[in-house]
Amino acid sequence: MNTRVLTGITTTGTPHLGNYVGAIRPAVAASAQPGVDAFFFLADYHALIKCDDPARIARSRLEIAVTWLAAGLDPEKVTFYRQSDIPEIPELCWLLTCVTGKGLMNRAHAYKASVDQNVAKGEEPDDGVTMGLFSYPVLMAADILMFNAHRVPVGRDQIQHIEMARDIAQRFNHLYGQGQELFVLPEAAIEEDVATLPGLDGRKMSKSYNNTIPLLEGGAKATRAAIMRIVTDSREPGEPKDPGSSHLYTLYKAFAAPEETASFARALEDGLGWGEAKQALFERIERDLAPMRERYEALMARPDQLEEILMAGAERARRIARPRMQALREAVGLRSLVAPRAAAKPAASGKAARQARFVSFRDEDGRFRFRLLAADGVELLCSVAYDDPKSAGAVLKRLQGGEAAQLQAEDGPRFVLRLDEQVVAASPAADDLAARDALLARARQALAALAAG
Ligand code: TRP
């Protein structure tokens, strides 16, 4: 199975050069690696925690989505979606909220920082703290656990949130997993050699310091104008300059190859003037940005296309989220009322309740179906639809009786169950063939166990 890599981008603000070097560029590069299933999403529910200006939220989602696509993110390869297009995420968030200790949230850095500020100002500790801010890490855990992400690339300030997601996942597994891992425990992935980019004044480039260099918004003109405002020392042209203590050099290095960077360092040591150095920096950065600008402008002019890309991404994400949420609802006991009756026998004793089971239900069209669920609630098979409960029940009975039914893999990531050569049930689509085969093996075991019991 591929490694699932997932990360979210909070949609406040406009991406700047620091975001590009620190997050966008490495993430896009990583998403193109073989063996990786990448999930990138716009954390627009998280944005609401920080920002109550609707126009800014809307604008930022647009700019960020277009920037990532312009930077080379391939929506065919990466599952790229808006958090707010996945209703299963807030649904899962609630299940997680119910197992998350308030004490754990009390320890979150972002919340504690707000409290500390309030106390320093002599205000009430929780002044201006919303439940959104307080529960921020739970929503983030839902983002991650929904897709069973293995690796979560984030900045250092987010490590604690990933650890909290692990804690919450562990607690949930313990309470509801019945020995199975309902949630994969995610790991934070910190890119060690991605430098944080200095801003105009040499401090970390950040909107809160007002020292950013624009990336694509405003065009090359805006990027150049900002570069010309980079703070330097007062050394004149001709005077040797120390690259190591110049953040202009650090910026150059973040874009150029090692040989280019070395010759830029030599030029500074040989007395290159700051004005020329800035021009060289601008030209070097622009070499990378120019092709992105074209894609940026094109997509900005076609929001309908962007909307289509994002909705396709949401649908792809929901193909995973829907059945997962269904299994998780089952696990916590939010089950169909019809189901326990059909599965009355196995549910009768405590031990049997932990076995795989058949669950009957009526589908959205009012027709009759049943599912085969593994002991942990994972869906293994879903039957075809029957017009009346008797026909569904008859098939179910034969299966429970251990009648020779055939499980067979299909060409795609599914398998089917045949009885008298007729397909009577099919598995949900697995992520890949390996996952399908694992599920198939579980279905075999489950059917055998049910027939034996
Ligand atoms: N909190 C993250 C940030 O501000 C954004 C985010 C939201 C996220 N949900 C996530 C990151 C899930 C990784 C995984 O940077």
C-alpha cells in the first residue's frame, strides 16, 4: 500500500515567497514521488477560526487553490479538495470531540498563547477565545484521521497538533476498535533542510511581520518592488560584502543551484553593489516564477474551471470518506435500527458481537440490501438491491448457512461474491489492488467464520 501523505493549508491571506519555498514547493515535489498518495486540501473551516471577513475567506481560497495548481500540483495525481466540501470531516470531528479530554486541549500551544496574552493584558484568561480556537486540534485530527494519513508534512509549530491527533486516534481505537486499529496513527513529517525564508527585514518571512515578498499576486512588478525594498547594510558598491550575514544571499540560495549560489557569493565578496545584487536576485527568482505566472493568470480568469477541479477532488476524497464514516458510525453504535434484528443471532452473546456480521438495511431507493461487516465494522461487501426483504433474506440465509459462495477479484480495485454464478454482492472500491486483496482475505475469513458459527 502506498504511503498516504496529507496536509492542509489554512485559507487566510495570500501566498508569499516564504510559503512557496517553505511549503508549496516541497509539497508539490513530494506529491510527485512514486509510492505516495497525496491529499492536499484547503483548510477553510480552520480559516473561519481566525477570520470573520467573508470576502477575505473567499478571496484567499481562490488565491491559494490557484497558486498550488500554478506551482505544479497535478490534481489527477493528488487528491486536492476543500475541507468544507467534505461533510464527513465535521461529522468525524464530533465523534472525536466526544473522546477528547478537555485537559488535552487546555495544553494546546495556540490556545495557551491566547490565554497568556490575555493574562498579560489583565483580561479574563479566555477573553475572545472561541470554541473553534479551543477545539482547533480536534478538527485537525479529523482532517488527518478521516483518510488514515501516515505522514503529515507540517511546520514545527504544528507538531503538537499531530501528536494530539495521535492521542485522539489511540483513545478512539481503544474505545471502539475492539482490538483493531480503526485509525492509523499519523506521523509529523518535518522537512529538515527546507530553510525558513527571511523576509525583507531579515526576520522570518511572515504576514504578521509585514515583511513578505509577493509570490504571484500582483505580477512580477509586485515581486520586484518588494525585492528592491530588502534591507541591506550601508556598504557601497566595490566594498566586499559577507554573504553569510546577508539575508539577500539566503533568499538567492533558496532558488539557485549550488554553483550559481557560489558564484553569487563570490560576486558579493568582490564588491557587487546591493542594487545589482537585488536585480540578480529578482531575475533568478523570476526564472522559476514566470511559468507559474502564466498558469496563475489563466486559472484566475476561469474560476469555473477551478471549481470543477475542486469538486472533482472532493468527490474523490468522499469516495474514501463516505464508507469510512459509515464504518465509524457503526463502530460507535450509530447503527441502523433494522440491522440488529437481521443480525440478531450473532449479536446475542457478548463474544459473538465481536465477530463479523451481516447487516440488513434499506437503501436510498427503498430497496433491500445487506452488508457484510468485519468485526471492526469495516464494510467488506454490500449486496445488490432486492425489491422485497424476503429475497434479500433468502440470499442472506444461504450465505449464513455456509453455502458455497465464490469470492472473486475483479479487474478494478473491487471483488464480488457469487452465488450460483450470480453476483450477489460487491466490495467497496479499495484504494489499490493490494488493499483490495487484503480486504478480500478478510471477507473470506469473515464468511468462513460466520458459516462455522
Ligand atoms: N493547522 C494547519 C496550519 O495552520 C493547517 C491544517 C489544518 C493542517 N488541518 C490540517 C495541516 C491537517 C496538516 C494536516 O498550518
